[in-house]
Amino acid sequence: MRVLVVIPAYNEEESLPAVIQNLQMVCPEYDYVVVNDGSKDSTAVLCAQNGYNVINLPINLGLAGAFQAGIRYAQNHGYDAAIQFDADGQHLPQYIKPLVQKLAEGNDIAIGSRFVTVKKPKSLRMLGSYIISFAMRFTTGKKICDPTSGMRIFNRRMINEFADNLNYAPEPDTISYLLRNGATIAEIQVEMAERTAGASYFTMVRSMRYMAEMTISILLIQWFRKRELADKSHKNKGEK
Amino acid sequence: MLGTVLRIALIVSSLLTAGFMLRHIRSAKVQIKDSVFWIIFSFFILLLSLFPNIAGWASNLLGIASPINFVFLFIIFVLLVHQFYASVRISQMETKMKLLAQQIALDEKDRQDKES
């Protein structure tokens, strides 16, 4: 199975070298691509100097747009699976292989989850996670222990869906939508590191906004989406 | 009935709106198709203030106590509809911009890979 590790990076010059080094050491068998999301620091220069495989977006698109660029790259180059991998060092590469294994077992999506065997802490920080979990359970009947985990791997079928369609941010509401439309999902227990450098994107206000958006999207909006079959629309792509 | 001062204010502001939009067209800062809405909008406000009987008749018809409330309702409603279409357009524009940026980056990447 050809696997592409997609690493969206926005102003991650401090943490990126260690992440790439670690990744190549632990799983040299997987290709990777850094998606430099219009960084204002010297991420682009750094990538060029070290010869990283990098896509440089001319403007900042945000996580969803950057990830989609990586997914389109995976689609154009015929990868069987693509995994979303943080550039800040939170995701650990030793868990990629077990995630790939879950796809090999026939799942469409696999999530590296912090709370499969470990109990989710009952803290204010996790309140959003609980609410989103509940919303997903309520609408799909599936239990997702760690819906906000950014460590997700997608098979070819999902790559095609993500590459071509609008409203496919790699977020819980999209996962929820895909689940309802027959995608299969697996979760494995992973550990995550604290971020090695830089500040988290998620401030208090942003977290609350994110949570509200996700909950409304999962509970209400997803019912009204029209099903677009990627298998059909995908044919003859890449020849253009 | 609409008060005289209010009518004058409405006339002045509708003329200003139209003038402002036309000036932007002259200096090529806005597309004509986007300015049409504001020209028509200011025309209707002008109409309402020049002929206050229209507001009186409409508020009677809708059971609104005072004609001025009809003027407010009318303006709010028209602006809401416009805002709705603006949201849709921004959404579509963001999607197109995203696609373009990705395409540029991917093409550039392919070009560099071929060179090396």
C-alpha cells in the first residue's frame, strides 16, 4: 500500500525539521509531503534548503485548504492512502503503521485516538470533545472516542471524495457525514506529545467557536447535504 | 404620515448612496452589476420619501400602525435578502480561490519535480 503522509505547516520552522527527521527515521517506507500554507516565517526556505518534498501554497488557506492540497497531490500521484500529520510534533510516527494496518483490514478511515483505552478526562478542555462525540453518536450511532484528533488516515475512496468536493474539511462533521453515508471507520489508541514549538491555533474563543460550529453542523446541517458519489466524478481526472 | 425632516433625510441619503456608487463605478472600484442593486435601492427610498402615500397605503394593507415602520421593515427586508446573496457569493469565491491556490502550488511542484 502506497502511503502519503500529508503535513500541513503554517509557520512551523522551529518544529518541522525534528518532525521530518523523526518521521523518516521511524517510517522510511512512507512518502511524505509538507504543505507550506503560505507561512510568513522561513518555512519555505527551510524546506528548500533541506530538500523536503514540499508544496508551497501562494496564500494562506487554513488547515482544511492545505490538507486538501495534500490530498489532491496524493490523488494525482496515485497513492492508496493519505494520513493527516501535524507539523508541530504532536503526532508520533510510530502510530502510522498501525493506522495503515486498519485500512488494510478494509476500513475507509482510521483515527489515531487518545481515548480508546485511556479514559477521557472530565475537564473543561474536553467538554467540546464530549459534546461532539455525543452529537456523532446521536446522528450516526457510532462511538468515536476522540473526534477532534487530527491524526486521521484515509483510503483511496476517501481521498477521491476529499480531493473533489466542497465542504470536505478534515473535521468531525465531515467524518460524521461520511459515516452516515456508509464509510467504515476504526480507532486505535495513540499517545500524543505536547507541541514542541510555536503556539496552538486553538485559543479559548476559537475552541468555543469551533465546538459550536461542529455541533450545529453535525446535528443539523449534515442532514441536508446531497450525496455526491466520488467514484463517479473521479473518473478521467488527472488527465486534464 | 412621514415627518418632513425624515423625508428630507431619506432623500439626501438615497441621493448620497446613488452618488457614492456612481463615483465608485467612475473610478472602476466596483463592478457595474454589483452597483445596480444600490442604485435601485436608493431609487426606491427616494420614491418612498417623495411619495409618502405609498408607505401609508402599504402599512394600511399590512396592518402596520405607522407608515414609518413600513419604511423600516422594507429597508431591513431588502438588505437581508441582499446580505444573503452576498454570503453565498463570498462562499463560492472562497472555494474558487482555494482551488486556484492549490492548483498553482501543485503545478509549480510538478514543474520543479520535472526539472530535477
